[in-house]
Amino acid sequence: MKEIIRADHSGFCFGVREAIAKAEAAVREYDKRIYSYGPLIHNKQVTDRLEKKGVRVIESPDEAECGAVVIIRSHGVGKRFYEIAEEKNWTLIDATCPFVARIHDLVRAADEKGEQVLIVGDANHPEVQGINGWCGNSAIIVGNSQTIPDMEAEHLFVVAQTTIPKRLFEGILEELKKQRKELSVNHTICSATENRQQSCMKTAQQVELMLVLGDRKSSNTKKLYDISKKYCNNTYFVENIEDLPLKEVEKCNRIGVAAGASTPECLIKEVIANMSENTLENNEMNSMDALMDEIEKSLRLPRSGEIVTGKIHQVTDREIIVNLGCKKDGIIPSDEITLEGDQKLTDLYHEGDEIQAKVVKTDDGDGSILLSKKKLEIGEHWDEINQALEDKSNIEVKVVRPVNGGVIAAYKEVSGFIPLSQLSDHYVENVDEFIGQTLTVKVSRVDLRRGKAVFSHKQYLNEEKNKRIAEIWEGLSVDDVVEGTVMRFTDYGAFVDIGGIDGLLHISEISWGKLKHPQEVLSIGDKIRVKVLSMNQEKGKISLGLKQNQPEPWSVINEKYDVGQIVNGKVVQLKEYGAFVELEPGLDGLVHISEVAHKRVGNIADELSVGQEVAAKILEIDQDRRRISLSIKEALDEMPQPEEEVSETYEEEAEPADVPAEEAAMEVEETSEEA
């Protein structure tokens, strides 16, 4: 008995599935020639089928006329292509894989900042060529660690082709680090690719023979083949059913199957079915069995819920009659097909077209089988929702109506529930503001048996916020000066928003002078420029400084102050030996008690008070010891006095203060150190 093991994550990835869905929708929507710039995906079976439906592959923009409908392939294109599309007035259908589109955004932003972009990937692959087109084709492209060129740039902005092996990417990064390059690394390998490669490797290790299904032009399929060959020497590349090595298959009992991201499900199922049914002994019976199957099929009626395929026999504005190859025809009423605007059935479907639908009833009362395209689409929409849950990708839903505890939102023909707590990243008091809005959501839960889905807009918002925060962390460095907004205060400082991340501006880093509370110089909402003092991404902490934007007062004191100069200041501290006067934040001078007045002062508090504005003369500046000696009485001598206020002249010198000047100076030094 043969055992066939299908590798997990095989077949169409999310990006390929979306690209094909957009192409199929375009065929239905536009009644004219549709072009695909390059093969939509790297699979000839799929592109041939689309071509039969009217999607023609072009290799140059010159091949499409002005006003044409053009599909951008899943591999993406460069910026110049969009400019050409606008010049030629094309209707663009962008089927670029979301993961590739994200790389375009990263590269464009890096190029605008003047950074040197380095792409790890195949220079001849259309995805890499498209990425390069978003940085003016100036990127350095590296295919392996042996082809790294000499580079003048010290800083490199690194991205990867989505389908390259992770080991290759990491090996090139190691080589770049050996060259002492400063790297901004963006891990852009698609998770679906990595999962597909891991499951291929795991399957290849378990089997006697391995089949890798897909197009030989597909980069990711060729990489699966290389991986499989490494672990199972008996590996075969199967592009179509004719490539299936039945004689080799017959010799083995455990057979593995892996498929590239652009391999259609029909090929995978066809290969597995052929291996299950074919042996060397029964090959001769195949034609007879096929004939018997056809006879049996013509007699058997499909069951309710079954998905059937047939050819259109007749189309009217009311219904479509389908030949199902059995004794009854199928009928699809117009209300079982999704029509938009003024569309008619005869606009979309024609005699001889192949059509797929879901069986509603095996007898509609008139001897025909009742079919529905809508119910089939709903099934497909459920598949898309389920895939979004597995891929952790985003979908867009429209909020339809409020219900207890949240809202109902529709994804195409499927309704799901968004709990009130998942509507936003902040508290929602009234859901009415969301009704009618289209929201991007994550799929939280799917119950196919009960037909229920739960969505979360909050998860999407948090993910986007985390992406922005990660980008901010990547773009920040110690000593950078950035603009921020004062958000809130604590006793020990202020928290400043610097573009999505809060940094702490400690009270000691706000001013060169002493502050009791940040509110003395800052207000909520103030826009300020701060310096990044330290960063700890693991703990999510950033320390900021404001005072660093101004020179430290003592470092430039000789540029602003001279001995003999009369200065104004504010009394900030009283001691028994004198008063400290603040000339500016971070710069205090001492007025010894003997320099306060021309009379003997016993208690300095009788003459001065904290907060009082005074004028004083600079007696001495000692920059090394950080001391300034001031005199109020000498400043009074030099200031003009009104005639009626002639100062009293003392014949005797004022008695010295109780505290000697040398002891006061020692305490000044201690006070300065505390400050």
C-alpha cells in the first residue's frame, strides 16, 4: 500500500491567490482586452488559462495601447511603470503581492533619505528588478556570499527577495559584517516561503521518492527542488502530469509531494490521484475505467452542497442553463449570481463558457438542478477568511450594523462579528461612528461548521503601531536631536512623544539650573527639540535631554561675564554667611554677608529674601573651582542715586561677619558640587 505525504504549506500562497482572483474579477468586469505586464505568476498552466479568458501577457509597456486595462503581476514593478501607466491613461489593477509592496515602501523611504540599498536576491528575477525600480535602479544586488562587490558605502539598507532561503540571507549578512559595514537589516523573506521550504525539507527526510510540483521558471519552486534534492536524492521536478515518473513511483512505498507558491491546486490533486490509481499492471485498464466513470457520472446526480463544473448551454437575462454532463441540466437564476450596477447576465456569461457553481437543490420543481454562484463565492470567501487567519494577514470589512457587545461586519458575502473591545485601540463609547466604515482587520477566530467569524480592528491598529515603533527605533541613534511633544509630567521629569515612542526627560536634564518640578519651564503640548541620551530597545526605554541643546553655562562664562561687571540676578538661597544669587540657570554666585550692605549685617534674612531680584558687582570668577564672588554694596556704589537718597557714610569699617570668608568659600564649593 502506497503512502503519499503532502508537505504542509504547499500550493498557492496568499499573494498568488489574490493576484489570480483580481485577474478573474477583471475578466468579468471589463468587456475589452486585458493585459498582464509579464506573467501574472510563474506558472504556464495558470497564465495559459487566463489567456484563453482574454488576459494577454506583454513584456513591454509599448505593447498596450492608451486607455487599456493592465494588471501588474504579483512580483511587482518599479516606480517608472506607474508613471508610464498615468501617461498612457491605463486602468491599473495592482496584483502586487502585499509582502513585495511592503519592500517597495521600505526601499523608497530609504532612497529618499539618501541611504544605499542592498538587495539580496536574483538580479534577473522580476521581483528584484521591481524592487530596484523604487530606488532609481541604484541598488547593489547580491546573489550569494561569493559575489559581494567592493562597496564604498559604509552604511547599507538591506532587504531580501521574498523567496530566497533564509540561510542564504543570513550568510550574506555575516559576510557584510566581516567587512565592518553598518547594516539596517529588514527581514523581508515571506513567512509563507520559509514555512514552505521547512515543510519540504521535513517531508523529503521521511520518504523514498520526492515530487516537487510547479513551473520550472518559478524561483521558489526551483529552491524547493534544491532543498528536496539535498535530503532525498530520488527527487523529480513535475511541471505537468506528463512529467510524472510513474515507473519510479511504482518502485516506492513512501512518496512525498511539495508544491511551489504558484502551483495550482488542480495539478497537485491530479498528480496525487494518478499516483493513487496508477500501477504498471492497471495502466492498460485506464481507458476502460475512464469510459465507465463517464457513464456512471452521466447517470449520477450531484448532491446538495456539491460544487459542480459545466458548460453554459444558454444565457438569458433571467437565468443561465448549464450542461453538467448528467441527465439533468443545471439552472442558475439571476438572483443567485452577484451583479453590480446595471450589469446583466448576458454581459458576463456566454454560451460555451465553462462555469462553476454550488448545488442548492437536485430538483427545482421543473426537473432541473438548482445552482448558485453566490453560495460558491461565499465558500471561496470563507476560504479567504480562513487563509487570512492562517497567514495572519489583513482583510477589509464593512461595518454593517450594531449588535449587543459589538458590530456585524461584512467581508464580501460573509458576515462576521467585531467585539466592542476590538473596534479600536482606545475606549469606544458609541459604535454608531463606525457604521458604514470600511475597516482593515485581523481574523481572530473562524468556526466553519457554525459559519461564524470574529474580526479585530484593534489587532491591526496595534500591529501597525508596533511597525511604526520598530521603524522609529531603527531610525534613532544616541546623540540624535529630534522634535517631540510634552505629553505628561511626573515629579521626576516629563514624558515626551518623539513620533510614536515616549521618552523620559528627567528633571535633571531639563535645565542647567535647579528645578523643583518640570512645570516650572514646560507645559503639556509644548513642542521641544530634545537630544537622545541613551536607548534600551529591549526594555523600550529612551532617555532624553533638553539642556544639552544649550552650552553648559560654565563652559562659556568668559564670553558673557567679566570681573567688575554689574549683573542682575535672583536670590535663590540664604545661608548665615551670605546669599546665593542665580545669574542664569546653572550659574550661581555668592554674595558674602560682608558684601551685602555698608553696615554690619547680623542676620542676612533682614536684608534679603529668596526670590528677590538684586544687582551685584562681579568681584572674582574662578572657572576651575566654579566660583563667582559678588558684591551688592559695591554695585550700589556704582549705581546712580537720587539726590534725596544720599547713602550714609560710615567713618568706621563694617565689622566682619560671624562666618569667615574662607569658611564661606569652602561651603560655597560644597554647595556647587551639590548643584
